[in-house]
Amino acid sequence: MNLTARNLHVILGSHPVLHGVDLTAMAGRLTAIIGPNGSGKTTLLRALTGELRPAVGSVTLNGQDMARLQPETLARRRAVLPQQSALSFPFTVAEILRIGLIAHACDDVEARALIRAALAKVDLPEHSGRFYQELSGGEQQRVQLARALIQVWQPVGDQGPRWLLLDEPVSSLDIAHQLTVMRLAKNYARAGGGVIAVMHDLNLTAMFADHVLLMQQGRASAEGPTETVLTDRLLSQAYGCDLRIRHAPGDGVWLLPQGAVV
Amino acid sequence: MVAVAPPEHRIAGDRDHLGRAACLGLLLLLVFFALLSLGQGPSGVSAPQVLADWLAGREVATVDQVVMLNIRLPRLLTGMLVGASLAVSGAVMQGLFRNPLADPGLLGVSSGASLGAIASIVLGGLLPPAIAGIFGWYLVPVAAFAGSWIAMVVLYGIATRHGRTSVATMLLAGIALAAMIAAVAGLIIYYANDAQLRDLTFWGLGSLAGSSWTKLSAAAPIILLSLAAMPMLARGLNGLALGEATAAHVGIRVQRTKAIAILATAGATGASVAVSGGIGFVGIVVPHLLRLVIGPDHRWLLINSALLGATVLIAADIISRLVVAPAELPIGIITAMFGGPFFMWVLLSNRRVLDA
């Protein structure tokens, strides 16, 4: 079961942003979308969520054409963490999470249990009574993640695997919570769900991703297992600066800006 | 009784129990003020007395019966429907525009309704009798509904682009819209004859004094339909509070929610304006007060706005009949007197948002 994009062309206003992107994200894997600023990562994710209609091309979710799925059906199969969230009224954290359950028929007892469990997972166990607007940026981001997580709580449902689509899930987080969130995403994939994350941090990508799509100027310049995409040549070319991959003790790779040849 | 879960089973931040308790409390308050309103009037007929006689099967004096059934009861029901409409319209508009300052009265939606009503009073005579006959008493409320719907669509189109509403654009567009509508209304009034001017003056006073079963039965279906649509909006408006994209992600049909919100607001506002003229500030005060107590969850906010709106308007109507008894003030003066300063306070407490 997978989430597939075929030949996606997206035009924003009169500006073509994606020029025929293909992606095959498998359930059970954490797929990372990386690339420099303005390369079309977020636009690609927005097309994968169904938010943007591609001018050409299609997105299929577990074999079904995304454009034909009803919003409620879609909401029970995939959840989305946007990069930025605005909130217009003073909702509490518990109430925000409750919004994640809109597409579900669950009673109060179930809802309470889910809200507690989801907040514990993002390391905000005591925050359900706080006002969202009074939280720090990092805390808000984790509340939004919990809201998305609660929407697709079981990684596999009757209709196949469920999906988490995350746009820069760790952008406002301290290092400990970056690890918490990436582990959470990884475990979701290990349990059979699908995860697609737009990633800014290449080291976290190297640590956690199973599969990587490298974007460059609205095109996918490489796609494959993490170690085949995170290479000196591909990254240096995509990011426009000289980058060196180092091999960590054990397995895995890492890189630092200091690795660049000045 | 409504069951309230014991505290240990609740989680912090879940305010459902407050919403439920408010429903119950406001229902009792509404009944209290309704009875008070029925007993209030220059004729001195006592509501408890009439009610007791009725229940005991005793003869009720004809005069008392007429006062109760043909004067006070339609006035009470009109007040309840109008109050509920204005408050819920305010709450829905605020949810739709994602802004606590949106209000049909402030942003030209009520003006659109007035224009529709004025046009139908002055120009209704120009309609071929066959068409006018179809509408009959419904002509004024239907025209008011059409006017407020058009105003609402224009306002939303201007203030919201790519799913984002700019506060400044919304408020300024509302002011411009209201001014343009007032100009057209003025032009129509200029061409009105003496009889029509008399009708317009009575209608425009913003009062429940002219309430009758005929007017009520023309407006009530539109108002009740609009109010009945509101519960369908609760979850959609909750989703919209997180932005249009996220609302769609959690499973809301965003376009349908917006279309229903606009239609229902226009229907409730239009029909209310048609029967009662311009009564301001209920739509901004009531939802704001409720949000402070029960939170912004529309599943509870909408129903409680309806109850509190109805109660507030009946209370204002009682005051309007007491201050200069046995005469009465137009109720719009009372609501503006209390609502104006309140609106100032909302503005000042939202300064951070507005100045951004």
C-alpha cells in the first residue's frame, strides 16, 4: 500500500511551481522530502494532502484517486501537520485535539482517552487545560502534531495503512523534542503506517528517513533509499554548496556545514 | 436533568460541562424573562392571573385574552426569534470570518436587509400584481433576506482572499458597503410617497412595538429555517478556526460550510430586520460574553447564543417599556446604549490583533 504521485504539475497563481514530480511513498517507511528553499517541497506536500489540485498528474492513496475521496473519508486515512497554524479564538489544548476527531464518531470516553494518550506522546501530558495561544511556538507545534496524530491514531485501519503528512515537523523544536517527534514518526511507520515529512535538517533526515526525495527547482532530482540520495554529489549540486557526507561510528551518515569545503 | 460528568472523569481544558450547564441556566432565565414580559404592559393585565384562570378552566375576560394573545404573545415570540437570530448570526459570522469583531449590524449585512425591505415597501407597488400576490406578506422579509445575502456575499468576497481574512479589509469593506447601501436606500426613500414614508418610518424605528401574528408568520419560517441550519455549522466553524486548509484536512467540507453559513446568516438577519428594523450590538455582545465563560467551541456557542440572545432582547424590550411608561422607547436605543460601550471594550481588548 502506498501514496503515489504521478507527473505532478502544480501552478500557483500564474507561476508553475512543480514540473512533473513523481513520488512513491510506501507504508511502513518514513519518506523525507528534502531540498533547498523554494524548491517546491511544501507545494509538493500540499498537493499530496489534496489541498492543491495539480494542473496535470494525479495522487493516489492506497490505490484510490485522491481527488475522488470525500473529505471525511480522506480525513480518516491521512492527517496533516501544516508548517504554520493560525488560531482565531481562545481554544484550550484539549479543544484543539477534539477538532482532530471531527471526522470520527467517537464518544466522550474514547475522546478523552485519545486526547490524554496523544498529549503524552508529544510530551505535553499536563497541557490539556492550557490556552493554545499562550503556549510557546514549539509547544504549539507539538499540540498541532498531537491533533494530527489523534486523527489517524491507529497506523493501520480497515481500509489499509493510514498516513501522516508532516511539513517541517521539528522546525520550532529544541533538540530533545526534535528527537521525540522524529522517533514518534518513525514508530508510526514501523507500526505499519505511512509517514511523509518535509525535512529541513539533513542530519535528522539521515538518522530517521528510510526513503528520500530530493527536490530541486520544482523537480525531483533524486529519489531512493536514504543512503543513495544523501551523497556528496547530489546534495552539493542541489543545495549549491560543497557538502561532504561523513560516516558515523556504527552505521548511518551525518554531515555538518563545517564539512563544506570553504 | 442534564448529566454533568464528575470532575475526575473530565480532562482539564474540556469545557463541555460548562456549555451544558449554560444551556440549562439560560433556558431557565429565558422562561423567567418570557413570563415577566407577558406580564408587562400598560393595560395592567396580570400574566399569572390569566394563566391561572386558564389552567383552572375559568372564564378569561375577552379584553385580557386579546391583550395576551394578540399583543403580548406575538411581541414576545418576535423578540425571542429576533434576539436568537441576531446573536447566532453574529456568532456564525465571527466564526466564518475568524474574527470576534464581525457582526451583521456593523458590516453592512443589516443595511443590505434594510435596503431590501425599503425597496420592497416603496417599489413593491410596481411589481405586477400576480407576482406581488405570490409573495404577499412575505415580500418584505424575502426582499430583506435577498439584500442581506447579497451584502454578505460581496463582503466575504472582498474581505477574504485565498482563505485568509484581513481584519482591516473586513471592517473597512463593511463600512464602505454600509455607506453605499445607505445612499441607494436614501435614493429610494426620496421617491417614496407619503403613505410609503409613513410605513418606512414605523418600520425603521427598530422596535418590537408593531409585532403582530401576520408579520411574525411571514418572518418566522425564514428565521426558523436559518436557525435550524446552524447546528450543522458547529463542527465546520470549529475546524475553520484552525484555517481553511486545516479545516479541510480534518474532514470539513469547507465550501459547503461557508455557503451555508452565509445563507443562514443572511436569512436570520434579513428576516429579523424585516420585522424589527435595526437592532444593533446583540450579535457582538452575546457571543463574546459566552466565549469568556464557556469557550469558543461552536457546538455550545451557537445554541447558547440563541438562548442568551433571545433572553437579552426580551429583557431590553421590558426595559424599553418601563423607562418611559406608559409610552415606550424603540428597543434599538436600549441595545445600542448597552452594546456601544461593550463593543468599545471588545475593541480595546483586541488591540493586539487589530494593530498587527
